[in-house]
Amino acid sequence: MYSAENYLWGWIAYGTGVTCLLFVLWYWMRNLRFTTVRHLVLLFATVFLVTPVTAYRDDPHLAPAFFVSLYEGLLATGDNLGFQRGLAPILAFCFLAVIFYALARFLISRFTKGSKRSVPAAPTDN
């Protein structure tokens, strides 16, 4: 078994890698015309990569849920739930992330709508 410090350094390395992957994903999608689609893809990717779950049933240390799900799904025997143990938290966090995203977009649009002033068009020289 690994120590708590090993898990901490593992999460630091993993977090650095996830940050790089999300930056590359953002860079590829930066010119996408539909902002909501871009935000949701980045949100789902973040939730998929960062959602934690206990690494082993009898160990309190956390690991990325999709790795645990993949590992248990491929090696499922008898009592194991297979993909379900990692997939259930990912789906739950995706659902909550979409709700909070929709709420945040609504609140931002509500408060910025009143503060926008109509700016007159720039005069053109003919």
C-alpha cells in the first residue's frame, strides 16, 4: 500500500497533467462559435478527469473515478460492481455541474443585462 504522501504527490502530478490536457482542449475549442457548447465540453472533461472515489473499498485514499471504473470494469469478478463504482459519481457530478452551470449563466445574464448600456454606433466617413 502507498502512504498518504505518495497519494498526495500522485494527485499533484495527476492534477498537473489534467491542467495541461484541459488547456489543450480549451486551445482547440477557443474559436468554437457556440460558447455554451465549449463551456459544457470543458466542464464535462473536467468532471470526468477530476472526480475522486476511494481507490480500494477498505482504503480511505482517493483516486480518479474513471481509472477506478476502468480497472474494476476490466477485472470485475463476483462481488465487484464493475464500471458502476466509478461511473456513478461521475454521472452525479456531471448532473450537478450542469445545474450549477445553468444557474450561474442565468445569474450572470440577469445581472449583466441591466448594467449594459447601449453604445452609439461609430460614425463612418463617406
